[in-house]
Amino acid sequence: MKKLKPVDLATLIIWAVAATVWVVRLVSGAMTGRQGTPGVDITLAAVWTASLCVMLYRYMRGREGKE
């Protein structure tokens, strides 16, 4: 299995902002019913949250290697 490359803090911050915007947008749209299928919106929010966790893991692994 191929190892994930570490990411820097700027990339992590950009990803966190993007993920937060998407999660808030999708969940609020699902709650009000003004967007598509709520199940799809919530699934997309979960995918964005999971991808943020992967980015956080990659950042922490990179910091671990520098110490």
C-alpha cells in the first residue's frame, strides 16, 4: 500500500475551511429541505468530514517526522 505524503499547515487550514463550508451548506440545506435529497447531502457532508480527518492525519504524521 502506498504511503500518504505529509501536508503542510496551510494546506490543512485551506482544507478545513473548505470542509466546514461544505458541511454547513449541505447540512443546513438538508435540514430546510431546499436542496436535493437530504440523505445525499448528509452523505456528502460525512465524506468531507472524513477527508478532513485524513488531511489532519497526514499533517500529524508529517510533524511527527520532523521532531
